[in-house]
Amino acid sequence: MNDVPGIRKTPGGVEFDLKVVPGARRDELVGMLGSRFKIRVTPPPEGERANHAVVRMFSEHLGVAARDVELIRGRTTPLKTIHVRGIDAEEARSRLP
């Protein structure tokens, strides 16, 4: 059972479902959009630049290394899922705005 909305516990970490808006004016975590975290990133989607920005943003906000944040679904779509190793759901939620 998931106690923290938008975050699923996994062995060794957590997963987030995201709605990513590339090409925005600034990078920001907007908030919840249904059961997904909506985020805006400035890079366009070409060359996976937006995906790299998503990984960087979550590693900075959660205080984990970028190598611990992995895009596991949605490489070419705005609906993405990331896995973050080494953090639990409650701690992850407390570190996000």
C-alpha cells in the first residue's frame, strides 16, 4: 500500500510518475497533476536533453547522486516514470516542494 501520493515504494528506492513539459521558461516542479508530478524543464526534448534535465532536477531536489535517478519508462513521451535508489517515500516527499 502506498502512503505517499505520487510515490511508489520499490525495493531499494521509490518510483515517481511524471508529466514533463519540455521547452519551458524555467525548470520547476509544478505540483501534482492527478497521480503524476508535473514538472517543467527548459531544454527541448531533442537529443534526450529534457530527460537529462529531469534526472538532474530530481537528483538536486532529493539530494541524491544523478546516477541514482533512472528514467525507466517514457523516454520519448511526456509521461515518464523514474526510479530513485537509496531513499524512501516519506523522505522523498519531504524533500520535494
